[in-house]
Amino acid sequence: MLFIATCYLLVILPLLVTIIKRQPQNFRLLFKLYLNCALTLGIAVVAIKLLFGNWLSLKDGLFQPAFTFKFVVLVTLIQLGLIGIDWFLKRFIQIDLEFVDYPGRPYGSLVSAFLLALAYFFLVASNWANQNFGLLTPEQIVYNLRQPMEGVDSNFISSFIMGPLLGSLVLLVVLAVALVYLRRFAITCQLKKPLFKKQLIGRYVILPSVLIFVILTTIAAVKINAVGFYQYFTSDSAFIENNYVKPTEDKLTFPKQKRNLIYIYAESLESTATSKVLGGQMDENLLPELTALAEEEGIHFSNTDKEFGGAQQLPGTGWTIAGMVAQTAGMPLKEPVDGNDYGTGEGAQFLPGMTTLTDILADQGYNQVALFGSDATFGGRRTLFTQHGNVKIDDLLTARKTGRVSKDYKVWWGYEDSKLFEYAKEDATKLSQSNKPFNLTMLTANTHHIGGYVEKDVPNQYSNQYSNVIAFSDHQIVEFIKWAKTQSFYKNTTIIVDGDHLGMDVNYYKKIPESGRHTFNLVLNAPKTTTTVKTKNRQFSTMDMFPTTLAAMGVKIKGNQLGLGTNLLSNQKTLIEKKGLKKVTNELSENSKFYNNTFVFNKK
């Protein structure tokens, strides 16, 4: 924004003043000055690319003395060359600008300004979406566009308003003024005798504007995968219908002594954060405590022969609420063509035809609490958990109401994870005092993009802020687990730690291919089984955590499949292992009338 403001103040505004004051001489001088600067810089950038093989960047040491000296010499030589060319051309050609009257109304200029500003908005908005969220899929974009903004981090709203939206509005005003007034300027070119006299902005300005609009809109469409949108909304795959296993009561046998469950959705937690030696993508292991816990006493599923791999991210599972649906119902979250507000409107419901983990546990008499450090309304989390199992919500609004935090308290998305884990201890202690089994589900937030939230106690171990936040989250989670292990309820409690989806911090992961990234998983204190569990070279998704969670609680599952998920604690092959990752990905990228009718609209 500072760059845009500087360009407006030093370049656009002076030109607009000369146009409004009808000063063709000053306009000509400024126009030539800025054109000269643009040509000089453009040639310099290309020359640096040809000479050194790199594009000029502000990160390349532009302010280092040696580089600055070379750059000044280069642009000076280029400028001398341009002066020579200008002197030569002036001997033969004379170009002038003059003010003339232009008949007619400026409708064409106004339409052109609107098209160009709209094209700019599409382009920068697509860039904003990719930079802030990355790995976007059609259902994710459509779902979030239809959701209310309660609970969202205000920084995201501000960055959109102050970026794509404000920039486009400013451009619209500037273009409208410029194109309307530039109609009154004519350009004259002569070679000994006059060659032509043509208005600088004529009646046909709308034609190049339409062309630019088409080009920029096409670029934006490619960035947001418009082809994927078309496929998603025009296709009808029978894949879900053919592979869905309904979680009916007769398929589940709970143990006589039902086990408690603590399920920690770790925001954006990836196995990628482990070292390359262990199976991750980092030079150093950012999750030393979780990996140590997994090696000592837990179960971790890896997609490779190395210790720490993880789940494949499939369409419809790549953002928080979708990750929760995947892990509690073994299903993707899909947005039907004819729309659904997923429980945010009056009388609306969130996947009323779907059976989730919390539905099953409610039927078995569990007390259930979902703990969030933000407003649970965002993304539909409140409706998912309250409408499936009548789960008690303990979120930022609850904390304000009960006095845990002040009524105006808000950092990051609500309150920080150090408070989340303290409140989790309180909730777990209270739940354990009942004679009923319990399920405590929680969602961390410090590792949300961009850059994560740096609490005051976060050690500065690494040069990158997000690495420090990830490493501290690793410590916080394990410290909470250590506390739980000292409690009387732990011997009958299964704890699961799972990344809700792949991280969306685009710059942090830009050098890592998507195929090398997987969500982290850890199962602790599951009952011993006679089956030898295969933990390596497993091709699976977060949907497989649904039946795996129940199995880790000692539940016997007939057929070891629920939803589209497979119990990883069994020898049953997952859908990805049976069908292949490409096949499953392509099928789940398409629309499904069966999904819409059965789960979204609950048609019998």
C-alpha cells in the first residue's frame, strides 16, 4: 500500500492536476519524465536479468553500497543512450500535445474505466487469495463466501479492504478522471510536414479496455482455478455414493467401560515441520517433543517408510471446518450447486443427514465440550457441534461471559493458546468428575497463518517467526498431555493430536512441493490390540481418522470402514490405497447429487 500511495502522490496526482487545469505543456513534460523513468528502469531490469540471470528485487541487496554503485552506473548509461536516441529522433519527428474540444458525452471513457478497475480487482483479489490461503479449491472458496464474518481475524478483513478493494476503488476514480479529461488532448506528429493529428483518447478507447479486461480476468481465473469451478458445478460423480459406509449402530460395539476422548485439532500442524531425516521437509525438527512422544509411546501413521509422514489432503478437507467434518464424519465438506448456508440462517441445518463422531458419542451417553479460543460461529463450527451431539460450546464468547477473560479481550483470533490449554485443564477436570464418559475437543490457533501468533513466552530459536510459533505449539501441546497423564482419568482416556489441514502460510511453504506436505497425527493411550498395526507406507487422508478414533477408543467396527474412512488400526486398505490418490482426488473434486440430497438437504 505504501508503494501505491507513493506512486499516486508522485506520479498520478501531478498528471491529474495538469489535466484538470488544462496545462498541455506541463502534462507533456511530466508524461515524458515518467515515460523516461519507466523506460530506464525497465531496460535496467532486463539488462540485470541478461547479465546476472536474476530479476531485480528489493531483497537482492539494493541498498548495499556495491550494488547501488553498479545500479547507478547502469541506469546512467541507459539514460545517456535514451538521450542520444531522443536527440536523433527530434531531428526528423516532432510530437506535440495540445488542448482541443471534444464533442459528446464521456460514456465510453467511464465504461472503460470501470472495466479496467474491475479487471484489476479480479487480478489482485486472486493474488490476495492465493497469498493468504494457498491450495484453494472451488468448494473452499464458495463455502467461505457464504459464511458470516463473525469471529474472523480482523487482520484478514483489513488486508482485503486496504488491498484489493481500496486499490481498485482508487484506480476507478483515477481512471475515470484521466480518461474523461484526456479526451480533450490531441497528439500531433510531424515529419517536416504534419503527418497526422489524433485525439489522445478517442471514442474507441473502450475496445482496448475490453481487451485488457479479458486478459487480466483470464489471468485471475487461472489463479483461482476457474476450470475447477466449472467442473465442480457441472459434474455429478457417483464415487461417494458407491463408497460411503453409513455409521449405523449395528456396526459399532463399544467396550463395557467406555473410554474418554481428548481430541486436539492442531491448527495447520504438518509433519512437514519435522526434519528431513525423520521424514519431514525442515533442516531441523520443529516438533521435537511430539515426535519424541510418538516414538516412546504413541502411534503415528506415515505415508512413507520414514518415521514421520502423514495424511494426504483431499478436496473438501483443506480448511478448518472441512477438516473437522473429515475427521468427525469421514466425509469431505462440499458446497451444493444450489447453495446452503450450513446452519447460519434461521432454521437451517449443518449436514443434517450426516452421522458424526459426536452424534455417536452422544447416543452412548458422553458429556461433550468443544473448546475454541475464538468465536465458534466462524466457519460454522458452532452449528456443526451443537447440531451433532448437542456439544457444549466453550469459546471466546463463553470466556467473556464467564469472566475467564475481560469482555473486550481479543488477541489474534480471540485468546492465545496458553489460555486455551489452561481452560482445557479446567474443562477436562470438570468433565471427569461426572460418572459419564467425556469427549473434550479443542482447536489451537497460534499456528494460524500468516506468521502465527507470538506469545510473550515464545523462545526465539529460529530466524523465521512461524518456525518459532510452530516449535512453541509443539511444546504447549506436549505440556498439556503431560498434565493429563498425571490425572486420574488418564488411564481410561485416549488422546489424539491431528492437524486440521495443511498450513496456508504461502510464503513459508513456497519452496516445498504440495506432494511433500502432510498433516501430523498422533494417537496416545489407545487400548492394546492383537492386530499388528502397520504405521508406515500408509496412503490415507484425514477422513480415515473418523473410524480410527473410534477404534482407538476400543470400539469394534464391523468392516473397519465408516463414511469414506478406514480404520488405520486394522489391516483394511484405505480408499486411496485401493483406488489411487489421483482417482480419489479427481472424484471428490466433482459435484455429487447423492451427497447434496443425502447429507445437505437430508432427502429421504
